[in-house]
Amino acid sequence: SFRMLWLYLVTCLWAVVPTHTVVAPPEQVHLALGATPDTMSVQWATMERNSTYTPTVIYGLSSEHMRSVAKGYSFDFKAEGTLPTFEERQYRMHIVILEGLKASTRYYYVASGGGVTSKVFSFRTMPDARTLQSELPMRIAIYGDMGRWNAQALPWVKAEVEAHGLAFIYHVGDISYDLHSVSGRNGDEFMRNIEPLAANVPYMVNPGNHEALSPNFNHYTQRFRSQPSNSGTLSFPQYGTVPNNWWFSFNVGLVHFVSISTEVYWLEDKNIMVKRQWEWLHQDLTKANANRSAAPWIVVIGHRPLYCSCDSDCDDDATLLRQGPQNQYGLETLFWKHGVDVYIAGHEHNYERMYDVTPYYNAWDPWLSGRTTQSTTDMPATTYVVTGSGGSKERHEAFFRISPARSAFRSNTYGYSRMMVHNNTHIHWEQVMTDSGQPPAEMGQVIDSVWWVQHRHGPFAEHLSMAKPFLRGPGSSMLDALMQLV
């Protein structure tokens, strides 16, 4: 056809490939949001050790009229040897950034190199100030801890994309179980499995503890190098200097999203990395507060929870994140000081939605720390959510403890969360149950639903004097100390 001839001619324009070279086809195609609404990143892999061509993306406003061409770069990916054969593998990855895109517009594209192209995919760009109102409510799917095997949320998220569309998807760490397993072949297969989603809807991520099992997060860092880094670079022997995708932030519509690495708190050089991330986060949240008129909501996403109520993960580990090593560089008071509206985590293989939680440390029972007004309107502190039930080989994680006052809803079933941003003051949050072990009639049903309403976005110190009489939980000395954090 004319279209296929055009694609072939354009790709050959950028590539000179010897006749004896066998060019591997693009696979594992996935998108990531750019730093601004007019950009989108495309990343893919090819199962070849060397390539001399320049990777390109050919795109346009319809599948029959793809005339624009963007060039990118390629790099070697080295998958460390693991059980059972300890085979070390090397192949190529490619990234192309599309720029100058129209806001709130659907584009069609193919990933290409050396005369070989992918199938045709499409994506819709994010809104800008002019198109924002027509894009509301903005729908986002969020889940953590989803593996290649037992990925029970995956088909339901695919169905949602087809039925309603999603602005983007957020995978809150612990990806594939594991990306590096079987010398990276498990990660390859996972990336192929999510391609129908990730090549058509931006697939945003952050690192979890299972990503840390690969030295220096090698698989996470390389496979998702296209995330919109705005936090400098990382340098490691096996892959040199790369954009920092361990923590970064971006704006979409009315929300400032911040992706952080909770795993730096367990690194051997944690004193360096924790401080570096904390200082960047403090600066980023300061800037975000100055921009509340454009993006009033601030949502931080990290893999491990600061609060949960299922088991021992909610003791020392959660306390370390809240307070930091030697009570330095903790996240909780930083969230409180800057008025972070919502913190979303995974790690626990269940779902738990909490109310607002004001910092307070319970030394006797650390998992019962925090105080709450049980508010969903004009919350005087950060709201916490655990959504780690995407489904993996590790299955469920039961709740072995009573439900504390801060907990609004708990469920030990597979599923994913849906965030719908309606306007400056209203977000609708839902949990969709996708557990094949439950009655078929309940599959795909919403099991938890809440409206978060906030008329006073900003630092929570402004709320504290009004909220103090209604706070539930032991002790009040921490509350007095918080009044100084202005």
C-alpha cells in the first residue's frame, strides 16, 4: 500500500543498513509523559547486540497520514546473568522524544529502525491551559505490585482503556516480579504483555524493592529511562551517566505528580542518596506550592507506605520513611509542611485507603502513629493510600491487625485504583476489584469510592488550629511541635 511504501522510504532515509544485517523488529514499546504537554517519549527494545541505524518514530494525526519523523538515540542494555543459567545478555534499547505536539490531540505512530517498523499505535497528548476544561475529569489508573504471572488487574485495565480511555497509568513499583529474573527474559515478557497498554497510554513508574534486586536498579533504570527526569543524573559503572528516573516530577492538568524512591532509605550509601532526594523533594514541593493556582493538587507516589495496618511492614520500615535515619530527612513532616494532598504507595499486596493523618509518633506501637480527623473534605493533613494489589506470584497479603482509626477502607482482593480529577477542589477515587477468586458477578465492580474535596490547598499549618479539637489518636506534643513548621 502507499502508506507502507511511505513508511519504508522514510525509515530508509535515516538508516544505511548493510544487506547482510538482520534488523530485529521493535518490541516492548512503551510511552512516557514528557516534561510539558507538547512532548511524549517512546521507548522500545530490539533483540540485537549492535545497530548502526538511528531510531525513528513516524507519526501523524491519522494512521493513513503519518508524515512527521522524529529521531532519537540507542544504547546497549546489559542484563546481568541470573538463575538458572546465569547467562549474561546484551541487546539494544531506543528512545525517541516527540516534541511540538498539539495538546489534547490523538496521534498515530510507529517505532522504526533499519527499515523495520512496529505495528501502528496511538496516544492522546495531555491538555494545556487552553484545552484543560474539555479534558476533565482526567482518569488515571494506579496500581502497584503487578507481575508477569497472576497479573489480575491487567486485563481489566486494558478493558478500561478501550471503553473509556485513560490519561495515563501509574505502576507504583514492584514491576514484573522480577524485571531481572531469568537473565531479564521475565522482564522482556512482562514488557511485551503490557505493550497493548503502554504503547497507547503513557506508562509511568517508580522503583520498588524488587527493582533493587538488580544491581543499582539496572533493569528499572534502563527499561524506563524515558521517564520525564527533572532531577539531574545518576552515574554507575555498568551504564554510565543516565537521567535520574528514581525521583522526578511532572504536571498533568490540575495535578503536580511527584514520583519518589522509597528504596534509597535501604541503600548502602543511603546517607548520600536519602539526603539528595530529600533536598530535591523539598525544592520541588516549594515550587509546586508557588504554582498552586495552576496545579492545586499535589500527589506524591512512592513504593513503600508511610502508614499501613496489615503486618510488621507497618512498624520499623514505615517509621524509617516517616522519620528518616537518625530522625533526619523523613518524609512525613515534609509532606505536612508543604501540604501534600495525597501519598500513594504499594508494597503491601492489598488495598487500604486512609483518612488524613497528622504526624504523631507512638513509640509503644509505631504502626498506630499519626492522628486523624477522619475527614474527606478540607483535610488538614495528607491522605494516605496503599494500592498494591495488582497481582503477582506472591499473591495476597492479609490484614493481621485491627483497623486503626485512620483507616477508612481495607480489602485483601486483587484490583486497581482509579483517580478521576474533576476540578480544582474535587477528586473522585475508586477501587476496582478484579480478583478471580471472588464471585464472577463482583469482578470489575467498584468496592470503594470516595470524593476528596479540598478548598484550601497549601501548607497544613494553616489548617491545624481548626483541626486540633477533632484529631483522634494519643498524645498532642507532636501537634504543638508542628505549629512551628511554617
